[in-house]
Amino acid sequence: MSRHHTTSPPTHETVCTPTGTVAARFRPPAGASDASLVSLDGPWRFRLSPTAETGVDPGDRGDGWDIIEVPGHWQLAGAPDTWPYGTPAYSNKLYPFPIDPPFVPDANPTGEYRRTFEVPVEWAGTGRAYLRFEGVDSWFEVSVNGRVVATSHGSRLATEIDVSDIVVPGENLLSVRVTQWSALSYVEDQDQWWLSGIFRSVTLEHRPDAGVVHASLVASYDRTTGAGALTVEVEGSPEARVTVPELGIDVAAGETATAQVEPWSAERPRLYDVTVTAPGETVVLRAGFRTVSIEDGVFLVNGAPVKLRGVNRHEFDPLRGRSVTPERMLEDVLLMKRHHVNAVRTSHYPPHPHFLDLCDEHGLYVVDEGDLETHGFEDERGWEGNPVDDPAWEGVLVDRTVRMVRRDAHHPSIVLWSLGNEAGGGRNVAAMAAAVRALDPTRPVHYEGDWSSEAVDVYSRMYATTEHTELIGRGVEAPLARAVPDARRREMPFLQCEYAHAMGNGPGGLSDYDAIFDRYPRLMGGFVWEWIDHGLTRQDADGTEFAAYGGDFGETFHDGTFVADGLVLPDRTPSPSLGELAAVFAPVRLDLTDDGRALRVRNRYAFRDTGHLTLGWTLHHGDEVLATGTLDGEPLAPGEERLVLPPDGLPLPPADHTPTWWTVRAVQHAPDPLDAPWFDEAAGPFVVSTGQVAVTPAVPLPVASGSALQTSDGFAVGHARFDARGTLLELHGRAVTELRVDAWRAPTDNDRRSGMWVGPSDETVWRTSGLHLLAERKISAELTDGALVVTARTAGPRTRNGFRTVYTWRPVADGSDDVDLQVEITPEGRWGESVARLGLLLAVDEPAAEDVRVAWHGLGPEESYADSRAAAVGGAWSHTVRSLQTRYTHPQENGARRGVTHADLGFADGSRLVLDAGPSKIGGRTVPGAELSLRPWSDLALERARHPHELTTDGTLWIHLDAAQHGLGSAACGPGVLPDAQLHPAPASLSVRLSSARP
């Protein structure tokens, strides 16, 4: 049974287009029109009912009701302290109600909103009065002075209602009834918190007689002539004129004017003020002249190939949900620009219009996506009943598409229209695409849900592997069953609308994708999933605030941590993955050549040379800067590259276990006018990219020459004390609670899931091998040639697998407290696909472990892993153990620093422990130093914690020294760790010198 619109009044379970509303129209920037308006934001009277049949008369003023702020979600009205109107709930794909469209449960929280307003007296007798709602979730009914005037939906779309004939002089009563669930919830299943209410602004707007009802602006650019062509169509005023004083343009609306212009692009976001003057209204729009096209299967902007290095962005604030302030929007845009993001997909709905204004101004390409997702219909019955293939839903879906395009088409930042997300295929895809083209034939149409791509202009997939992406780039992907659509699709550019799932510690493999995108013209880039962790702020029983995810509000039906999958944490602190993304996305790259002797400088800008950048270099070894300089040379044009080598005659120190680096940085010291809006001058020069050459590679540590001693109860090796079995008891007077081989880590979100949803997860493989419960058995301990040689076997329960380990301890010299440790690890048995790490776990007593200061030589300053290392730079760095931790929304493995050759640990009592690491070997491959991780809690505690604030210090400093760690991948949603970053059981060795000193 279905309930579609008839002559009876529509309800929240009626499938029909909005009623009582006016046609969608453009939304100019705030203050751009001289027509007056009255904000209705602020306190409203509010009552929540358990069902849609509230029994409240729309004429009820709501006296004595609660007060709630608009805009906002009612579930977050008291956050983070109280939750008076229910709590949020998160689900990714599955509907939290039965699939029975258009019906929803009787238990349907419904908000009744009330406020009064007055129509300004100067509006009397002139023009019309409109109510405008920018966003209401989900279905709502609007009444004025007790009379129902409209019903609407499309939660992330604007609704306007002409109330001119209903309002009266003086006070008017505005009543809005909002249901949490409606028939339209079936098409708004967008992988986010289910949050309800009037969450965007409400205004009362004057529409003057002979005003600008709607303006359609097209500003194209001809790269061959440098000319821009401007056409502005105006509805509501045939007498309107269009002027661009800066260009000397003054024409009637509807006429096309041409002039020599500076084009708009994300790199050079040049805007011109376009004034539309009608007898009753003047509006100033900001035009960017640019042309988007597809030629020979290549995506072009202004005639040049452009790669979209983008992110998917949900609207989110940890206290306000999707009710995002202009300040938050600007914060997002600035972070994106400063991390080389050049494109945003507005997943999965049109954003607040102010966000598009910011993208125009600062320079971001936008894929504007329709308010549509029906992912919950994808089940064992194969999209049965999907609205996208139901003719009864065509009007609703086309209406949403039209409202998006009409509202947003004047924005130059928008380069693609997207019909929606994860809504399957069906007849309504073509209807929506046709509606877009009827309104705006200047931009390509995108939709990933139908891989045949018959109705769209771009072939799109999500989470395609690197192997599959390369096949598509080469044009040799598997064919469609039908020849005609297959041939058409092969002529399209390819877009990864989602890839590199950034959940927790990840994604790994971003560099691999980026290299493939660069290699093939057909590949137009992609959008990392996603921008931000959707962690809502709440408090625990002790009043400690934390970022909540699915299940933290007591939901019985939820998708847990899957809502925490962003490049920035909920408070917009950049995750290490954002730094990695910036290094990979950099528009000018400094890449090490295959022979390791030079850097290849590549200008990946499409429209800009490198004249604004300086290539400065530093020669450094450990803490010491040996020389500095600047590289000369002509600016590189877009697409050009050149090799740069270290200068001759550099003052190189003797080789030791720490490499000597020649580091080059491409630096912008000051902004020009088009960079100024995003450039942070207070932060100093902006480093666009960094490249390094190890001009003096690391060599092994000097050979130790001292002799170990046997004592009455064990052994002594320098400052290390052992019992008779060879168990390390004390290191420089500090008690040692554990020293053994380790091959486990607290699983990342990616470790916990199967790559491409096939086979066991990495965590499952590791648990099957017993890596989470490793224990060591000493086999022998004896003095051999002056060294203490301890042989041991480390293994977990229920398995015959294990690691045979030989520890060789020797004082650096006779009489020295310093000691060398050589470790040889040999896997035994039949192993699974991978292990988490191979190295040493050392645990020493330290009550103030978080405050231990560590200064190290190696890669930094942030964490890095085998497949997430582009941002890591060799040098000298320092942190406390506390600041070495990455406080992911869901605790997991973090904080590894790779290539560490020297680490000086400073304890609270003034003592120090210095670790110097020679080259490590893994499977016959030699790498500089070791991978170092330091924690004030155990891996077991890290694994068990659900939130960072649950982690507490345990009086121990836990030190990992690894020959290697397994990569990260993005198996939480997509491919697992690629072969070149997988860690398989193999012979490994480490060489460490342990020294100590007191001030």
C-alpha cells in the first residue's frame, strides 16, 4: 500500500511535492539585496509531542511552553548538559524504522514551534511578504494566524511561502509543526546523526514590486581569447539592467556582454561584482568567469585539465549538529585551503548557501549534491521499492533537484551537479538529470548510484581499489553488458566520489591513489571520505566532556564508531591524516627520484606558475644545521618539472647512524590579493611542500667492546641488571616490568574490518595467531665472547607459531654504564597474512610517564606509518609523551615515529635514558633506525578504551622499538593495506644503544 497525494490535505506520510510554497529562487549573499528582511531566529516557544497527531491547534500561541533556540535541533537543545527533548541517534545505512514506504512509526516525536512577528509598516501596500525557511528536518507544516498555509520537506533545501494575504498589521502568530519521521525520511538516509527541527535560519522577507524575483547568471570564459561572456536572466522585472563597473559592462537583463577578464579558478578565485538593478530592488552578485567542459574524456576548467583533490563534507558542529554557524563554515574553508584541498563534495545534500559564498571567494571547486540517499533499500531483495525507480516519487525527486539548481547556479565554485548519493538506479535518475540540464546546461551531471552512467556525464565510483582505478585510467576496465552505454562511458572522465576512508588512524595508501590520478588524463581525481568526525559533545557521570558516537546515547540500534571517520576531530583539531593529505595534495611537489640522489620539482597547478614560491634548503644532521641556501631558477609553468640536486661542496659530517639530510621547502612568504583571504600571515611563511635527500645515509653503530658480568643472582651489563634466567630487571636504576618481542597493536578502525568487505580483517588474522596474548619463555642465558646472550621464544595461546629471539647484550666499553642490544627475531610456524608489528616492547616504571620529555632524530613531527608517510620529515623534534599521543575519537594504535635513530627521554626526577638505534632489518630489507612509540598506558588499555578520556596513566612508560609496523589501509570502508605496506612474518633485527646521564 502507498499513500500518495490526493485532494485531501497532505500529511507527513504523503508522497507529494511541497504545497503552498513559491518557486525556488536564487539566494544572493547576505546583505547583497537592498530589499529588507526580518530575522526570525532566536527564542521560540516549543512543545514536543510523542506522535505526529499532537492535538495542538495551530492557533495556540504556546503560552507557558518551553523556550528553544532557532536555528537548532531539538535533540541538542540542552547539550552537552541536558537532553530534554530526546537524544540523537546514528545509523549509517540501515533505516531505524521498518522499510514500509511511505509509512513511518506511530512513535514519531513531533515539535510544535511558536513565535510572533510583525510586518514592518513600511511594507504595507508594496510588494509581497515571504516566509523563508533555509532548512527544516524532516517534514513540516506552516500556519500563520491559525491558518495552515504550506507543507514542505527537503530538509537541506529552502522553502519560501507567500504570506502577504494572510498577515495583518501588528502582531502575527507563526506556527510550525515538524515531524522527526516522514515519508521523506526514506530519501534522506545520509549516514549521519538523525537530528530534527528548524536547524537553519528563518526570515520574513520583503519582495518588492518589480524586484528581482530570480536571477540566473552565466559567466563563461574563452581561454583562447581571454574574453568573458556574461548573461544574467532576471525574472520579475523586464526593465532590469546588469552592470559590472570594473569591466565597463552595462546591458539589459538577458543580453550577453563580453569583456577581457581574469578567469575564476580554485587557484585564482577572481570575482567581479555584478549589479542587477530593477525598479524595485538592487542585488549585487559575485561572478567568476569560468567554463567547465569535458573533451576527449578529460575534465577541463577554462580549457585546462584539472584534478579534483577533494574532501567530502557533511555539515557538522559538535554542539549544534547540522546547525552550523558562518564562523564554523569559514573555519572549514580556511583549513581546507591551508591543507591544499581544492574541491568539496557537499555530501549528501546542498550546503548552507553561505558555504558556497565562501567557496567562491576563497577558491574551492564544488560538487553540489542533491538531498537524496536511499541506501537502506539496498538489501537482500536488491533495492526493491526504491523511490529512485518508483514513478510515484518522480515529482518529489525532480522538485528537490530543481530547488538545488535554482538556489545555487550563480556560484562559480560549483563545477558539477550531483543528483544524490547511494540511491541505486532507476527511471527517476534520467528525470532528475533532464531537469538539471533544462536549467543549467553549462555544468556536467554526476551520479555514482548508476554505474551504467547513461543519464550523466561523469563515470563515478566509490572506494575503487588502486588496481581498478588504474584499469579505468587506461580505459581497459571490465565492459558493461551493453555495447552502446559501454562505449559512451569509456569516453567519460572518471571520478572517485569517495575514496581513502579517513576513519581513525588512516587512511593509508593516499599517495598511491594520487600517483595514479596524475598518471592518467581520464582520471579527474576524487574526494576523500570525509572531512570531520561527527562526535557530539556530551558529559559522563563525572562531568567530563567527550565526543560521543553511535551507542553513546543509549540507542539500541546504531552503527557505532562509523560516524567518526574524518580528517579533523570533532573540535576541528587536524588529525595527522590531514597533514598527510596536505603533503600528498600539494600543488607543487618535491619528490625524491628513484636513485635517491635528487628531487623532482613538479608544478601541478593548472593555471599558476611557481613565481610566488621560494625554494629554500637546509643541510642538517641531528640537531645541527650545517648550511642553508636558496635554489635559483626560472618559475615553472603549469605542468612543468625540473630536477634539483644538492650543491657541490656541502660541509658533510662523517657518516654515523643518523642520516644527514638536504631538505628543500617550497615556501610562500606573503600572499597576493587572491591568496590573502585564506593566508595566515600570523603563522609566518606558508610551506607548500617539503622534499629531502639523505646525502649521507645512516650506517651501523660502532661496535661495542665491553664485557658483561655474571653476578651472584644473575648478570650485569653496564647499567642493565638481569636475573639468572636472563630477564631484564633494571635499566639505569629504573625497574623494568617487561621486555619482550611484540607483534600486536591496539587495532585501528581499519584493522577491525575486512578490506573491500572480503576475507578476514587484519585484527582477526592477528588474533588467530595469538598476537594479542603474547608471552615469552626464556630458553637460555649465558655469557658468550663477553656478551650476555639470551635466547627466548615468544608466542600466544592455541598456536604453534612463535618468534625465536636472540638478545645479545654488551657494554659499550669496559667500565661503561652504556649498553648495546642486538636483537634477532625469527618467526617459526605457519603464519597468517600479516602481523601488526615486529620489534621490542620495553616497560619501565615511571609515575609521571605523560610528562616524560622526548627529543628524537628521525621522521616527524607527527606520526607516520608505512603507507602514510608523505608528511613525515627527517630532522630533530621534541614532544612530551602526552603530546605524542593522537587522541582519536575512538582510541586505537597511534603515535608511531619512524626512522628514529636517536631518542633522549627526560624523566621527572632528572634522569635520562638515551636510545640510539642503528639500521634495522626486516625480511632482508634495511631501514634507518627504528619505529618508536611511547605511551603512558598499555596497548591493552588503549584497545579497551571507548573514548580518550577513559585512558589513565598506570605508572609505567611503555616503549615500542620496532623494525617495522603494518600499514594502515582504509579497510573500514574500502581497500585494506596495499602489498608494499603489508608486514609479513619475516626475520628481523634491531640494534640499540641504551645510555643514561644525569644533569
